[in-house]
Amino acid sequence: MNTYASPYEIGLGDSVNYNLKNYLVLINYIKGETDAKGYTPESNRTILIDDNGQRITVHNYKQLRRNWMLFLTTTVPTYDLPKSPILLLGFAGILLALVTLYIVNRDYFASPLNQDRRIK
């Protein structure tokens, strides 16, 4: 079924349908649950927001319908690695600096000139 069985199932950012309009869940207050700021609501209520930034409060979570189709058709953002030579040279420079730091550190502590290694 597309309805929520309890207010605990409603998640922030859920895509829902209310009165034949699509919304996102902005805040979900649950009766008796204290939030991070110490507020404890006396009744269940869900604050929804639409695409225009308009907010609406729903007091009966059973009136909300899940938007499974919107969830299934939403694309997941991916990151394409850049092919810019400047970025690749920068990455190579950072890698070279890390390798140099490792080698110098390793050789310093293995050196006989290291005063920390001298026997007292």
C-alpha cells in the first residue's frame, strides 16, 4: 500500500502526495518524541514543502501517499573525473610531495646521524 502505517516510517526528504500534489517531507514531529532542541510535540504532525517553497502542515499521516514512481525515476548524481591536464598535474604534484615526505622521514629516522638514535 502507498500509505504510511505509522509516523515512524516517514523519513525526512520522502517524496509524498497530499491532496493530489507532490511534496517533500521537511519535518516529521512524532507525539511524545523529544527533538534535539528539547521540543516535545503533543500530537503527530508532518511539515511538507513543495517545489515553490510553500510549506503545509499535515496532522494525519494516513493522508500522505508515498511517491514511489518519483523515487524510482530520480537519477542518482555521479561525479565524472576531470580530464584537464592542470588537474592531473596538480594530483601528480600532491602525490609526489607525499612520496617525498615518506622517503625523507623514513631515511631520517634510519640515519646514523640522527641524534635520537645515538646510544647515551
